Amino acid sequence: MNTRTEKDEDRRFNESGIEIKPLYTEAEVAASKVENGEDDDIGAPGQYPFTRGIHREMYRKRPWTMRQYTGFGNAEDTNERFKYLIATGNTGLNVAFDLPTQCGFDSDDEMAKGEVGRVGMAIDTLKDMEIAFDGIDIQNVTVSLTINGTAAIMIAMYLVMAEKRGFDLKGLRGTCQNDILKEFVGRGTWIYPVEPSVRLVADTIEYCAQNAPLYSPVSVCGYHIRESGATPSEEIAHAFCIAKAYLDEGLKRGLEIDAFAYRMSFNFNIFGQFFEQICKFRAGRRLWARILKKQYGAKNAKSMWLRMIAGGGGSGLTIEQPENNIVRGAYYALISALSGAQTIALCCYDEAYTIPSPKAQRLSLRTMQILIEEMGLTDTVDPLAGSYYVETLTNQLETEIIRIMDDVEKRGGIIKLISNGEIQAHVSKGAYEHQKQLESGEFRKVGVNCHEIEEEDQVVEMHPYKIEDVEKQEARLKKVKQQRDPAVIGKALENLGKAANGTENIMPFLIEAVKAYATVGEMNQVLTSVFGRYREPDIFKEHANVAAE
Amino acid sequence: MMGKTRKLRILLAKPGLDGHDVGAKIVARSLIDAGFEVRYTGLRQSPEDIVIAARDFEADVIALSILSGSHLPICTRLKVLIDEYQLSDRLWIAGGNIPAEDHQSLHQIGVDAVFNTSTSLSDIVAAIKEKASEYAN
């Protein structure tokens, strides 16, 4: 408490390195005011700078979308789980793909051995996409595709599937993750070198702006950068630098900022300290609005909105005493609800072990529903506004995020720093330092370095990996291939190659190939033959030299 | 296998398509700090890539990081190549999201030590030193 004298060992800092004082008053709020801010930085919800939320009524009008992450085995398995999730109250879907699909390999590829359907659903052709969403009203239960390396292919498949089902693309909603720059920092499902990878993202942005204007082709992820070792303020700063890089690509295509910025969405992490997380979102929301208005000259308020999914929290979970993860999940959900997130995807307590069981999925969903139905979290907007601590920390985090963004800019910009591995090296050093603090006990983690118990045998039920699902998938792929017209496929892939070689938007050519039931692997092979493959920079080189001396 | 004049060499590899490299990079830094010579392969290595890298680096230790659940098929395929490339005298370790029930199967395939995501860095370093000295004798 604040009755103690402030000795050095009593000083406390949050993960962003900001000192936390024992008490906050109006004086701290005033002293922390952000440089070049507005007269009134807090403002009203639904109004610039949107500190209090992007909508006037927020959850009072509509609670956040509940979008649990799922997908495994083949399209039938996943379709069944989707329907279970919808039946238990999910209001959106968040699709997990297996690694071969994410990395551009067909299920019968040598590189796919042992990985088909393991961490997500296998998609080889349009046929699988059709089965996965069969019987699901994808306009009311919107779908988020968590895929990056092959995102352009998956968006093409999704749009073709939706159109075949009779949905008008002009009104189709949905999201694709499609944030390739962060894949080079964390998550790692890159395929092509940085430059053509960014071109593909720009192609999807341009195509959707013109053909599917309500579809969000990109969800910029601070999430995985945070998981990889970044602090909360670095998470937001790097994500904003990446988002700006995509906006700049859109502008280079001749799009007006207000013609596409409003479809940009974001994905952020929710593990960490309670107030730091909440203020991170409030600070980020305000800063994004300022960036769009002041740096990009956006006129439409929707372009300034930080629309976000707050999710996961996987790195906050522990193998030790996995039931503790249920409690952590509840706090993470509360953080999201107090942060004004549009969508929440809450981690499941068994995630440190396995693909979540239906029961664990339901428990995470119920955690959010309890906040909505019992706890009154949807009754009033941004209830923490005006708290001396919350407003001070919001100001301080915004200032810190701006500092990091400026630093990235000064050092050559985010694309350069990702290409040469500097961001990766910095973030992974952060993860190493954190791990050392965890092991020394300096960073406290319940069940890990304090309040440990003699662990009982594993209490979670492991997700079964069924080899027959893989066989089924391979059989379907074979059958689809047999039923195709080789001349049509050949022509479509040839056209795709030509487009990749040129500067035209590649999306219409992917769509043509998808309609002919070209496989993910075939399309990826064409693109790889033109673009080449990404090679990771060696971030340990400095050490290798030291070792050689 | 180990020369007395040089540092113990560890090849740290990410087999298969798994992109979770936070742990591998943490372990790499920790092993470097512990005085080992470490080469990190980066992501998406085929079993062939791994044995070739181990041979060329003259690795004393082949370390795998796998979080996708594909450890059994990957290690089974790798075993054949490790024998073929005459690397079976090297210490072979694996870490990641590996359920306890699979540890025995991995040992049977030929993996010398298995670590899970909650193993401390100091335990990994100690285990490598201990196992490596067993090998040296």
C-alpha cells in the first residue's frame, strides 16, 4: 500500500515498462496528456477520437460477437463442430486450417505427411470449402478465415462458395486474417518472399474494395507478435506499422483511403495484466483514429474505427494446474468486455495440451455469456472511463506506442525491419528475457513459480487424431481431380502464372482456377514458381560469429 | 564423438510445417548463453534437410522443436534417415507440445530425451550436458 516509503524494491512496472504508482489522482491524468492530442482526449463513445468505443451504444445495442476458434480433420468434421458451436450460442465462426492448407500443400503431398487435419481443417479444393459451410447461414453467422500464406487462394474459394450458394458479394460480410507481415515475425506460415507476399495482400484489398465491399480481407494481428515475445505496447505499435504498410499499398493502387480503410480489422491478444490490457485497447483505439484522420486524411468516421477481435490469450495459459486456465480465461473475457472489443474469441483451458474438447469450448462460451447475461457487462459503455488510473495509463500507453512506431519508422520502416529480421530478433529476445524472469521467479505465474502443487496425472482429454479422416480427405482429393477437365485446369493455371508474372490483380485468376477445382497445392506451385520462396534471416548470426572467435 | 577442443554443437531444428518457433528461439538463446555452439535451422525443415544440416554442421546434438502434434510421424521418418546418414551416435532430443503418453514411443524410436513446454531452460541445459557426457564415455 501507499503507506510504505518508496524503496527501489517497492517500485512496480507493467510489461510495457511503465511505472505503476500506488495512487493516481487528477494530477497524473493531466501530467500524462498525450502530445498533439485533442482538447478532450476521452470524448464520447461513437465520436472521434473513439477512446470510449467506436459505437455510441456499444454492447447495449448488440453484445460482442462470440467467435470461438475451431477446425480439425476434414470439412465434414469441422462442419459438425461449427454447427455444435452455433447451437451452443456462438454468433460467429473462426476457422482453423491445418498446416498443409496454410502452407500451400495438398493433403497428398509428401510435406503434408502426418499433418493433414491435425491442427485445423484440411482444404484442398472448392469442394472442401462447400462441405465445410454446408447448411450454415454465413451471412448471419459471419466467418473469419484464420489463414495467411494462402489467404488469397482461400478468399477466392470463400467468395466462389458464397456466390454459388446465392449470396450477393456486394453484401457479403466476413473476414480473412491475411496479415502476412506478422507471419514473418510470429506464427510462421509464410510461403513467398516479403515483396510478392505484400502484393498478394494488396491484391485482395483492391479486389474486395471493388467487388465485395463489406468483406474484410485483412485482420492485422498484434496477437501473434505479442505471443512471440512483444510487450503489449510493442504489440499495438508493430501491428499499426503493419496496418499502415497495407494502407499505403492500397493507396498505391489508386484507391481512396475512405474506399477501403473502413474494412481493415485487427486482432489483439488479451493475456497479461488487467489494467494494462484494457488501457492498451483504449489507447490503441484513439491512436488509430488519430492516424487515419491526421496522417491519411480520412473523412469517413468508419475508416478511423479500430474494429477488433480480442482473443486467445494462449500464452497466458499454463500446462501446470490447467484448471487455473478457466479462471484466467474469465479474467481475459472481462478484459475484452471492458475494452470495447467487437468480437471475442476466448481461449480454452485445455489449449496448452490439445485441440479444445467440445466441453472446453462450451465453457469458454459460457464464460462470455455469464458476463452478458448475469454480470451486466453490456449495460453501459466504457464503464472505466474517468478513472484516474485508467486514463493515465491510457495516455502513457498511447505515448509509448507512438514512441515505438516512430522508432520503427526511423530505422527504415516495418517492411525493411521484418525483411532483415530485426523485429524477429528483438521480439524473440523479449521472449527469452521473459522466460528467464519466469524461471527466476521475478515474473510471477501461479502454479508455475509460485503456489505449485504436486501435479496429478493429466486432467485434460486429448483430442483424437483420426487417420481415417486423412484417408477420406486424400480419397476426396483424388476423386475431385479425376472429375475435372484437364484442359480447363491447365488453362486456368497457365493464366494464373501469367498474372503472377505481370502486375495485374491476381484475384480474378485465382477465382477462375478455384471454379475449375484447382487444388491449393497446384495454385501455390504456380505462384511459388514465379515468386520464389521466402528464406528466414538468421537472427542468431551475431552469436554464431561470437562462437567462432 | 566430441572433440575436446571445440564447443558442443547443437543443431536445433523445426521439422514439418509447424510455425510455432517462440520456444525454439528461447531455447536457442539459452543454449548459446550456456556455452554451446548452436545452429537454428528456421522453420519448415524436411527430415532430409535436418539430417543434411546435422551432418554438415557436425552436430553433436540433434534437437527438434515440435508443437503441432506430429512428433511421432516426424520422428519415425527421421529415424530412418539418421541411420542412413550414420548419425545414430549423436544425442537426439525433442521438445514441445508432446503428451506424456507419447514419451515412451519416442524413446523407442530412438529419441534420447523428451522435454515438454514447461521444462525449464536450466533443466534442458543440464540434461544435454549430462546426456552428452554419457555419450562421450
